Amino acid sequence: MKAMVLNRISSLQKNNAPLEFVDFPKPVPGDKDLLVKISVCGVCHTELDEIEGRTPPSFLPMILGHQVVGRIEGTGKKVGKFKVGDRVGIAWIHSACGKCKHCHEGNDNLCEKFQASGRDAHGGYAEYTTISEDYAFPIPEIFSDLEAAPLLCAGTIGYRSLRLTNMKDGDILGLVGFGASAHIVIQMAKHKYPNSKIFAFARNEGERAFARELGAAWAGNIGEVPPEKLNCAIDTTPVWKPVVEALKNLAPGGRLVINAIRKEDIDKEYLLNINYPTHLWHEKEIKSVANVTRQNVSEFLELAAAIPIRPEVQAFRLEEANEALLELKTSKIRGAKVLTI
Ligand SMILES: [Zn+2]
Ligand SMILES: [Zn+2]
């Protein structure tokens, strides 16, 4: 099969074509696995963290990609939940142990043995992949394959982040960074909290205009002061300045949720601007988001279909994965990028 593979860790600045288009052995499903013929795979910022070594793959070469939509072409002999021809999605959660305290409490995202699609097992930048039937998700009819892809990570992690903010109707929500995840979160938040205002912070005017189109009451640059304080905020940027600025803009008791698997170190010294009374006092909180649970994926897909959420996608061919990643790195973003296989 054809695949775009990562052979070595490198910085995108030095190597602007980190993935190689190759022939790769077609995977063989185990007893509980589905063999999925991939139709599309979303491109996520986490792929940059993998390529640049902030959360490196557990082995190389690795096929990246964790927002996979396709149809089942074959099944292992113990598969009972799905059949050949069914459309399924694969998300970041590839497996967890199922036995530990976290797994028993439904927090399989926190499992020590958590395995990620496209990092600890081959993902979706290819013609085929395999997944245990327990970690595959039916895709609601109303979404095309292209629309469904960004729901599987950008949307699902956004759903988890929004829940972790403890937002209530009427609260003011800040979205710091306005990429694939935030453009879905804003649609979800407007639906769930109709009396709330949403303020967006983004470093380029294109993203700010997009936020206004989707209903942001105000959109400004990172570092700008919004018209009112934020009761909660979600940061989806890869760096630190937006975190410090968001803390400053929080109302007393406000919570900032950092939706990022890793942060880059390029502006880490900006953290020295944190001044306890301005940024932290008055019971302000910071919380990170780690991975997603299986339940998050199922619940979010159902909610996304009910609203319905309309992801805006920009399609690239599989061979163009490097271009898509480079555009993500340089912030040429409007909605989500998806590879068509
Ligand atoms: Zn992702
Ligand atoms: Zn576990």
C-alpha cells in the first residue's frame, strides 16, 4: 500500500519534507481487529510534536495520523460489533489497558499504558490501517468523510476541553488560538450556552475574521485586552505568551484549560512575566487536557450530529501531507486540514 511515513525526528524549519511517500506492507488484522480501507485522515498539530520529537513515535518508521475515516474491508475472527463495509472512525485513543484504576473509572485517557494512533501504532496517512473493534467508532450518517475527520481529534479534544472549563450558560468563554479545534468548539459552545459571549484571540486577521463569522462577539490579537473578563478560556496555541495573557484576562475564579499535548520552548521565558496578583490570585486555575476517552469520542460524535456542527475543511492529497503540515506550522489555517487517500 501507499503511505506517507516518518523515518526520523527533525525540525520542520530544517527539513520541510519530513514525511516520505513510500510503498509499505499492508497491515494484517489480529483476531479483534478491523482492517480499514482509509478514505480520509485529518492533519493535527500533534503530528508536528511527533515529527519534531516533543512526543516522539514509539518506533520508526511510523505512519502518523489519528483522525481516520474509512470502510471496513476485513475483520479478525473474533470481531462481533462491526461488519465488512461499515464506515468507522479512528481517534487518538488507540488502546488502554482496561484494568487500572483510571480505566475502571472511565478515564482511559489517563491510563499509563495509553497508546495513541499514529504514535504508538500506525495511523491514517496511508491506504490501510487496523484497529481493535473496541476502539473504532461508527460515524453519524450526516457527515461526509471529509467533515467527519476533524471531529475525531480537533472536535473531540475540544469537547473534552470545554467540559473541563466548567462553563455555565452566561459565562464568557475565551478561545485562545483559532484553528481546527476552536472553530468546532465555538459552534458547540454557542449551541450549549446560548447566553454566553465568546471572545477569540488569534495572531492573524484571517483567523480573527473566521472567528467573527462563526459568532465570536469579539476577536483580537494575542495580548489584546478583551471588552470583558473571561470566566473560562481554552488555549490551543503551541507556545507560552498566550497562556500568560489569558491568565491576565481571567475573571476571579476563572479557569484556563490548556489543550495541547506539548508546548514549544521558543518563548518559555515569557512565563517570567507571571505576576501573582495579576495572573493567579483570586483563585484563578490552570488545567491541562490529556488525550481523550472512548466515551468522549462517542458522546461528541452524537452531539456533533445533533447540533449539527459543520467543520470547515481544506483537502490535500496524501502525497501533499508535508505541505499541509508546513501550513499548520506557519499558521495558514482556516478550519481543519484533511488528507484524501
Ligand atoms: Zn490531534
Ligand atoms: Zn489502564
